[in-house]
Amino acid sequence: MSVRTLFVVAVAATLAGCSMLRPYQRPATPVPSAFRDVPADVAQLPALSPDWWRGFGSPPLDAMMIEATKNNQDIAAAIARIREADAQTRIAGAPLLPTVDAGASGVRQKSPGSPLSSSKVGNDFALNLSASYEIDFWGKNAAGLAAAQASAQASRFDRQVIQLTTQASVATTDFDMLGTGDRLRAAQESLREAEDLLSAERDRLKLGTATDLDFVQQESVVATAKAAIPPLEQQIRQDANALAVLLGKSPEQEEIEVGSLDALSIPGVAPGLPSTLLERRPDVREAEANLVAANANIAAARAAFFPSISLTGELGFESAMLNTFLLPVSQLASIGAAAAQPIFHGGALEGNLEFTKARQDELIATYRTAILSALQDVENALIAVRKTAEEEESQRVAVTTAQRAYHLATDQLTGGVTDITTVLNTEKTLFQAQDARAQARLAHVQAVVSLFKALGGGWNGQV
């Protein structure tokens, strides 16, 4: 049988083979038809955008997002894992192709003599080309390649997960720093007002219109106002350090410019239908890609029970003399086929099959959990956006009324109509209202970030 004939037989056998790989079917998972806490004007809201953070109208945040995408080390590691997975795919696909090796050797040897003959010295020169090919009759190698390709796809989804998580972390950390800056400015303003009032009480004490108790009470207010500032300054510095790491820089390289949350816009977004999360959330797509790989691994484990068929061939020259080395008389050739049927492997094949089945069951549960978690994330974010907006508005009204009360109390104190106790109470109420309002604003913008993240951040499902 010629090499060409044997090759044709091998290809025919491969095409006629019985593949163990079954078509993947997405596990059935109940998904609601709509989200519960969707705003009434959702139809007027814009669709998700890949650069969702631009809706906040913060140029510094825009710059940080670009820098984080380029320099964040978690993203860099995820990109490296994609390269690893692609290399594994090449390795997994190699058994589907024949292997070809070339060899050359030259030996000069001396054979021992005998009492009747002297030793002999001779040469042996060889040049050969060998090839081998395993016919993937049962689809074992093809299934291995399919599993590797699905794993490589999962690594790309994983990169999207990490990028989205990094972007959300940049936004929330930046907003936390801005919100803490608002609280710090409110605390500093409260301290200035408390010190002004303390100065006024000192003057009143000299004139005899105030008591020592009034003065000491105001001193206590000043000390309390001072004590509120260092923790806020510490939080700002720590947020700046966290931002630096997210941007791929060491903390001392990050310059602090603390703006205000009041300068931000609050973007709205249409959450769409719950069923779209299956395509839009990269973590859900990653879980499904791992499930596809598990399905292929089961096929490879099943195929391992069946015979493996291999073809081998060799063509070359071998001669003891260089002058005849490449002549037809020195030519050598061989071709062969071999089959191996597993009989007893100590339970390894059975164990591997059971492992792949159990792994598939685990990944099905993981996939369904990813979907349920995604739905929960969106529902939680939707209600958080709505309720934090209501809270922020209530705190804004509280600040306005507290400011009026404080100004009335100070005016009445100056006119001798009221006492210092009333002023102290209104002063404390005003600071608490301003601090609560800043925290409510922060909770609102962070809830919006959480909603973008829960919806997949505007990622369109393509990698």
C-alpha cells in the first residue's frame, strides 16, 4: 500500500468516525420577564454605553478610567492569561495534525576482533524523515481542542469581568474621596463657625452677659469640631492611595485634587430586560464558556475508552560509505499502522469520566448561580438608586431648614432673646445635616455605579 493510499484511508476513517462530542445546550434557568424597581420614565433613558462613566460629567474620572485600562495590573494579568489560554489551545489542537521529524546521524565504530580475524573499523551514515498521525476516529482530540477553545473564550470574558470591576472600583473610590471632601469642607466650616461663636462668647463673658458655663460649652463644641477633621483627612489620603494602585502607580505618585460630588451629574440608564443579562454580563458568559468546555471534556473522557489508531511512516537513507549515501541502493522506507485498546488502567479512565461529569454538574450550578446573582445585583441596584435619591432630597431639605434655624438662633443670641443652649443645639443639628447630606449624595452616586456594574457596564457581549 502506497503512502498516498494510506493517507486517503486515514482521512476517510477520520471523516467516518463516531464523535463523542454532543451539541451544547444551555441549561434551563427561569428568568423573570421584567425587573421590579424600574423607573416610570425608563423609556426615555439612554441605553447602556461602553464608556458609561462619562455620564457623570467628570473629566478627571474620564482620564483615570483610560489610565486604569492601560496600566492596572489586574487587567494586565488577565490579558496574560488570555495569551496562556491561546497557547493551550494550540497545544490541544496539535494532536489533530501529523507530527514530522527529521533526523541525521554519522557513526564511526570499531568492532572487536577474534583469534582468527582482526577488529574492524566502519562507518554508518543515516538521514531520515519520520511521520506519525493518530486518527481521531472517536473525536477525542477534537473534543480536547473544543474544550481548550471554550476555556480561551472564558479567559476573555474573565478579562472583561476584571476590567468592569476595576472601572467600578475607580469610580466608587473617586466618589468616596469626593464625598469625604464634601464632609471635610462641612466640618471645617462648622469649626470656623464654632470658633467665631466662641470668640463672641469670650467677648460676652468679659461684658458679663455670658456665664462661664456658656463659654465652656462652646469650647467643647470647638474641640468636637476639631476632632471630626483628622479622620476625614485620613480617609481622603487612603482613597488617594487606593486610586493610585488601581491606576497602576505607587501611592506617592498620586496627586490629590479633591473636588465635590455636587459637580457631578447623575446619569440614568435603561436596565432593559432580565433575559439580556445572559448575554450582557461577562461573568455569566464566562460561567457558560466554562460549561461548554466541561461538555467537551466529557466527550474526550468517553472517547478514551475506545481504541486509538496510529499511522507511522519513515523515509530516508542509510549507508556505510558517503559516496553511496544518497544512491537508491541506500534508500530505506517503512509504513505501518497500530491500534491500542485500553483494557485495564486501574480505574483511571472511569474515574476521569466521573470527574468530568461531576465537574459539569458543578459548573451548571455555578452558571445558574451567576444568573441569579446578576438578577439580584440589578434589583438591589435599582432599589438603591431610587431610595438613595429620595434620601438625598430629604437631606437637602434638612440642611436648608437647619441653616435657617441656626441663623435665627445666632441672631436671637446677639439680640439677647435666646440663650447659648439653643444656639448649640441648632449648630449641632446643622453640622449633622450637612454631613448626612454629603453621605446621602455619596450613597446615591455609588448606587448608580453599582447599577452600571450590575448591568454589565455597557459591554455588548463581544470579545
